[in-house]
Amino acid sequence: MPPHESPSIPRSIEAEYWVVDEEGRLTTPGALVSATEGAEREFVRPLLEVKTSPCRSTAALRAELLDRLRDVLRAAEERGKRLVPLATPATREEIEEFESERTRIQNEVVGRDFRYVRHCAGTHVHIEQQPGCVADQVNAFVAADPALALVNSSPYFQGRRLTRGARSELYRRRAYETVPHQGQLWRYIDERAEWTRRLERRYEEFVRAAMDAGIDRRTVEANFDPESAVWTPIQPRDRFGTVEWRSPDTALPSQVVRLADRLASLTAQVREKAVRIEGERGGLTDEALLLPDFPTVLKHVDDAIQEGLDSERLRRYLDRLGFEVEAYDPLAPRIDRGEELTPAAARDLRLDAAARLEQDVYQTSSIDAD
């Protein structure tokens, strides 16, 4: 098997990008949503999402994602627009939503803190559920959640340096502070049915919160089901037949594809080895995948958000889980330009990131062609 090629387990990617004009100002995707299959608008106006179909190999996933991004980049160039692979837009400006019932309900339930979500752009990785192993697969992904540090792509929020992984801080700890079960990482599960029970409880909490905000139950249920009403970072998605990892920032495609490959490989380990939760260390042996206790996972998540790959403890942990830490080059430390950003500096930052994306797409495409 070639390097960085995981076993034949279907995987797909959903990647969000900020859209800017030639001056680095946020703008709407407009016609870019019809530039390629899998391109869609998001719930805020300056975001574009590009999705792949399920692919059985890393090579196929890479080729499809790059093909679709090339189509979008060509359409963007014709219209004086660019895509920005940063987890936050960095500046203080307001991010406008598209009006919808779903968004209205979320604003009512979450309240003013929902503004934090509008500043977040991320990547979702889907890996096919493995029959008979879904609980172990979910638990392995929970243990791997600190790998979000490998693609931290923005330290900024509203013109100020927040932390190494600003999006994760905003999404997990600020946006859903009043409904913490909705956005935080959930504990390990003993069986698949346990997840369903948790999901149903969280859904009822969400429905009650909406009703307390003056929204009738029928309206909530018409717009949300139990799966779509929670935003926890890891979810088994019966609708897609996958386990979804929602933690990574939007980042350079080559890095995200590598990350998806590792999750597929980790899933293969789950299928082939015993999975045990014990102690604080975690790692792979010839016979087993060892997962640390949940409090230890949360410590590593804190490291990932606060320090990123500057944390030696985190780097050692990810190495033990099989992530090739040295192969990643997260954007967040590369674009760090001090405690505060002026609007002009933020626009320059976006344009620099857009250039990195274009180089990554076309350079990787050229390498693949060779």
C-alpha cells in the first residue's frame, strides 16, 4: 500500500471556505455555488461549502476534492473572487446570515452567543460506519479529537488573537455555553444504543429550550430531528451511514485529505484489533487500540485549542495514535501577526491564505499528474 493510503473504507469531506473579493473583503459566493458538483452556500453569506462524494481511497478523495476546488477557483477568478481557508474571518465586522427557520430557531435557543458560530468555518470528515464496531469507532474518534491541532488555521476573532485554535474555542466554549451538551465533546459510549439514548435526551432539551423561547414544538420538529439538533464534534450519522468528525478547521486541502486518510486507517484498526479504554497514555499495539480515559482526552483537547502543536505532550500523544505530526503544517502559527489586526491587515491575511490555497490545489494536482 503506498504511503498515506488507508484501507478501502469510504470517506468524504465537507470543507467550508470564506469568499472574498480581490481586495480581501468578504463577499457572497454567488455563481460559485453552481461552479461544480458538491458546492453549496452555507447559512452565513460569505461562506461556500465544497463536498465530495464517498471515496474508497485517499487517491480518489484527493482527486475529487481537487477537481471540484479547481472548478470553483476558475469560476472565482473569472468573477474577481477568491477562497480563503481560514477558520475565522479574523476581523470585527458582522457576519450576515441567510434567513431561514432553522437559523431563527437556533438564534432563539442559543441566544446572543450564536454570533460566535457565524465566525466559524470548518471541515467535516465522514468515515463509513463499520457494522458491529460503531461504538468502538465513535470512541476511537473521541480519543482522536485532539488531532484538531494538526489543522488549526486561525488564532483570531474580531481582530484580536484569541488562542491557537480560535474556532474550536468559539464553537465549543462560547457559542453553546448556555446549552453545553449541544456543542461539547461527549464521553465514550458502551454500546451504539447508548448514543441513541443520549441523542434523544439532548433533542428533548433542545425542543424544550425552543419552546421556552416561544417557538411551538411542531415548528421545531419540522426543522430539526435528533441528529441535526446537536453539534457535538463527533456523531454517528445514520442518515449517511457514517461517523462524522466535525472538529477540524477549514485548512489546506492536502492537509485535510491526509487527516481523513488517518481517520480511515484508525477505523481499520478498530475493525481489526481489540479496543480498550484504560489509563492515561493511549496508543497502538500489535493487538489493541488503547484509548486513554476521557478526562485525559479533554486535557489533550485543551492543549490542542490553547497551544496547538507547541504542546509536546499533545505531539507525543498524537504520535502514539499513529498521526504523523511532522507531516502537518497548520496555518495558525504561520499567520500569527500579533495581538491585534487592523481591518487592512486582516484583508491582507485573507489574500495570503487564498494564495496558499491556490498553490496547494494546483501544486498537489501537478504532483498527482506526475
